Amino acid sequence: MTQPLSSRWVALTAIGCVACATEDAPLGRTALAPAVLGDLTVRAWSDGDVALEVGGRTLVRSDGAPAFAVSYEETVRFAFGIWTFTQPGRSVARPSGSVSLAVEGDAAVLRARGPEGASTLRARRVSADEVELRVTATAGAAPVRELGLRFACEPGSHFLGFGEQYNAVDHRGRHVPLWVSEQGIGRSPARRNAFSGDHTTTYFPVPFFLDPRGFGVALDTDARAEADLCADDPAAWTFSAQDTDALVLRLYTGPTVPAVMSAWTRLQGRTAQPPAWAVEGVWLGVQGGPAPVRAAVERARRFDVPLAAVWSQDWLGRREFGAGNVGVRYRWSVDESWYPDLAGLIRELNAGGVRFLGYFNPFLVPEQDLYDTAVREGYIVRGANGMPAVFPISVLSGGVVDVNNPAAVRWFQGYAGRAMDLGITGWMHDFGEWLPHDAAMSDGSDPRRSHNRYPERWQRAAREVLEARHPDGDWIMLSRSGWLRTAQVSQVVWAGDQEATWDEDDGLKTVIPALVSLGMAGVGYCTHDVAGFSGGPSTRELYQRWVELAAFTPVFRTHEGLQRATNWAWDRDDETTTHFARFARVHRALAAEIRRAGDEHQRTGMPIVRALGLAFPGDPRGYGVRDEYLLGDALLVAPVVEMGATSRAVYLPAGTWFDVWDPTRRYEGPMEVTVEAPIGRPPVFSRAPRADLMAVR
């Protein structure tokens, strides 16, 4: 089993001296000849300790051979898009004993062999800013289910990233499983229900972290992965993946955070630029047919709301969930009983400069018109018994389209093309997390690997048809799920289904961590539902505070939520609409700045919404801040996320900061300041006075 780091390594870590380890004669170990390949140096000792240096910097080190192999029998439970993995009899073997280190071709090769098995680690430079670590390991006679690497958790170690995460920014001290999943409706451990997630379930997990000291680590796999970040053993962090013969770790060497982001996003991707109108104006979520759509557009114009688009998820039809919850029908063509002349309505909206956006998801349910064709033609994912894999979704059951089947993809794309024939400019491309772990894929692929790739393939199906119809880039794809490399195909990513509450587990407070962590996952253009989706009903105060946050994010978009009839809304009364219109105009005033940050994202991989630890890597105090962020490089945003608050404490990093609402208020960071923050004046600071924002009324 894994043992804690020895006291000698803790001492060495404290003084930061790898070379000093050779002086440990009383410990009865010797230093092996280092393996040197240009600026990459691998050091090892006879007891298995290892250190990797790049350009004289030690990036990672271990106590004992770093590779490990894990054996277990696994039980998997799948319900409502959330998986539970239990591993009785889990046994961890760290092969150690005789150790050798040599240069073989272009790689430094470390071999360890002992009573627990054998391991090999190959380290090689693959580019000027990346080192590849390739690991194999055995565990004696036991079947190996998982391979991993284990390195020292130093006093300065921090772990930002892991895809979209809602309850932390720096994950030191946490255990983070990585598997595409529903976020869950409600995440509080004290209020569990059948649809609940937990603090690590997420639509968009990514096996990557950034250490602000100037390096990053990505586990290059489609398999289910795990990260233990000084949690089980405070002296070590581990990265592991299931069902793989060789583990590939990509070490991004920096030495600066921007250099890490640039190198990492060449693998992960950088989300595509949406058209300018999508950033300049608001997307109003409106349901109910032509009359509510026209009424919303007329009210927006009357209150001078810069309106870019109406998006109507119920263009496919309306479905009652019960208890006042309203959703959409799971089909791919217009419901003419709700929208009898959708093409005419869209032409009318377009004439006034407003686009119409729709909705698709990959579910195939028996009571809708797609199901029989999907079963007959082999377009639906099947189980091991050869029958359609059908499971409970919410108040109905169904399966998912097989995006590994090119014919099924073309089938969906035909429906998407007919939607564009009506004038639909783009859509919410929902879901992507529900592929069963035990499916029988049409192409024979491993379903546990296809599971994490499903979001990318589902989004690629949409992007291909959108780009073919709109080669000028005048299209929208709004998605929520992802994995490694998904940002290569995504465009706008939204933070999923928050509760319409102030809740710290799953409400407004989780939006900022989600956005900044998406940024580290290669997402430039992110957005969120104003004001939440499930739970609620939302209140006027919550709605107004959520609007203030939306004004300072790349895409400003509303959703009526499940409790459509009782949730507060932008048009509920004139006071709310006036507040909404003002912050929509603030957002419009920032559009050019957001686009410039988007251009920077395309060039460098730096996101538009940035964690403090990303923007100020030399300031450890900012690493764990989860209620502030940088918008581009110029604005620090600290939204009010506490019910009833009219002031809040703000941490200002180094530099000069001006209150955007009153440029006479100037602060010199680093410092913490408490500022007044009534509704209508969220704390926002700029590096130079901003008369433009102060002037918006």
C-alpha cells in the first residue's frame, strides 16, 4: 500500500535542494548517474527516489519509484446521468527494489523491479515547452486496473484546474475523480436526493492542473481518471487512469503561467470565436410561442435593451415535469402547434436585427417520432444484450444517439439542416454526459473510453453542419459538456444547471468557480443561466445580482428555469427591467474589450475569464479565491453573491485599481478593502479610470 513520504524528503523539500540528497550517506543510499537530455535532467537514487529538472528547476519529485499499479474489482451504479464507482479490495502496489536509470535514444528511462512488481518511466522532451512521461507498471500476479504516478506535495504546491469545478479553485487537499457526468441537481451532502451530485461531479472534467509556480500537468487519456491532491496522504499527490496499458503524462514546463497555458491549449484546444453580435447583445430565453417572443422583443426595445437573440428551447414542443416544472420535448423538429409559422417569425425577428436560436439534445425517447427510426436503422446506442440501451432520464426513459456511427451523425445533421432552413442561426447543444459505461458501441470501441469522448463527438456533429451552412462564422453552438480536447470543437460553453438560489453548493456562488475553471480548460467564451435553472423559485434580489454578474461575463444570456411561472424574470416589473437594461448596456460597452480578450485567447490560450491565480501567479493569496475574477487583463470583478449584502470585502492584488463607478476611489494593492455594494453597484475595479462604464445609465 502507498506509504507517506519519508522525513528526509520533507526536509529536502523544505530547503529546496535536490542535490543535497546525495549527502544522505547515513541513509544507506547512493545517487545514480543522472540522465541528461538537453535541459531535461532526471535524477534517481538507489532507493527509488526520483526528481525531474528542466532548465535547473525541479518540477516534480518522488519518494520511491513514482509509478504505481492498482488492483480491484469495481462495481458501477448509473442513475440520472451520475455514476457511483465502488472498488472493494483496492490494492496499491509501488514497484520498487532494484533501480536503474539510463538514456535510451531520446528518452531518460527509469526502471524499478521488486516484490510488488515492476515499473518503467520514460521521460523525453517532445517540444520546447513539454516533457512526456510514459509509464507502465505491473503488480505481480494481480490484474492491474489502474496506473498512476505519485509525486511530492510541497509546501508551495497548488492545483488549479481539472476542468469545470463548482466548489473550489485551488484543489489542494481534495480528491477529484474525473468522469463526464451530470453536475447533479443539488450538491449539498446534507440534502441528498435521487438527482443529487456531489462537490466533484461535473459536465466538463479535464485531467489537467496548473501549478502557478510555472508548470502544468495533463493526463492524456480518455479513460476514467483520478487525482488525489495531498488528501489521502498530505505529503503526496497522485494522478491515475483506469484500464490502460501505458499512462501518458504531459508536463508543461513553463516557466510562466502564460507559457503553460499556450502549450496546454495546443492540445486541449481554444474555443471558437462567436460572431460579434453574440457578445454585443443579450440572448433572451423566451418560451411559449410567437406571442411571448414578440412581447419580449417589444419590451426589450422599449427599455433600450441591446438584444442580440431570442433563444426558444420549446421550438420542439413543451413538456410538463410536474410540480410546476416546465421543459421541452425530446425531438429534433419544430412543433407547429406551438410555432405554426416559425420561418415567418424568424424572418420578422431578423428584419429587426434579432436572431433566433433553438435547442437540440441527443436523447431518443419511445414516445417521440425519432425513436422507431433510430432503433430500426441502428442509430441508437445499444447494450451488451443487443437491445437499445434505455434508462430513466427524468420523468421519462430513453437512450442516446450513437455518435460513433457516421450514419447516425448524418441522420442528426439532416434535422439540424432543416432547422437552419427555417432560419435558426444556432442552438443550445445540450447534454452529452449519459453514454452508458457498459454500452455496445457500433464501431466496437470501448464504451468507457467513448463515454468521455461523447461530448466532443456530439458537438462535432453540430459544428460540421453549422460551419458548412455558415462558413463566415455567423453561427452559435452553446454546449455544456466536455473532456480532454473538447475545446477544439466547442464555441460557447455554459456553466450548466445551477439552482436558482444563493446556495454555496449549487447556486449563484458556484458560477464564478465554474467560469474560471472552464477558462483553464481552454474555454474562452463562457456563459451561465440568469438566474439559475432548477430549484427556486428565484427572487428579485437574486435575479438582479445574477444580472450584475452576467454583465461582466463574455456572453449575457437568460433562462426562464424549470419553475418558469414562479421564477423572477427580467420583465416581471419595470424596476427589474430597468436594472436589466442598464447592465445589458454595460455589457455592450465592454463588447470590444471582450472581443480583444477573445483574440488573445485565440493567440495564446489565456482565457477571457481568469482566476486570480492565473492572472497573478506570484501571489499565493489569490490562488483559492472563488468569488472574484479578472475579465481579460483590465477588470477585476467581485460580484455580490450573499443574500442581503450591501457591501463586501474584496482582495485587490498588486497594482493600482480604480473603482469603475467612482474613479476618484483609487487603491494600491495588494490589499483587502471593504466597499459599498448596493444593488446596481457591484464591486468592479479597473487598472485605469473607466468613465465609459460610469456613464452608462
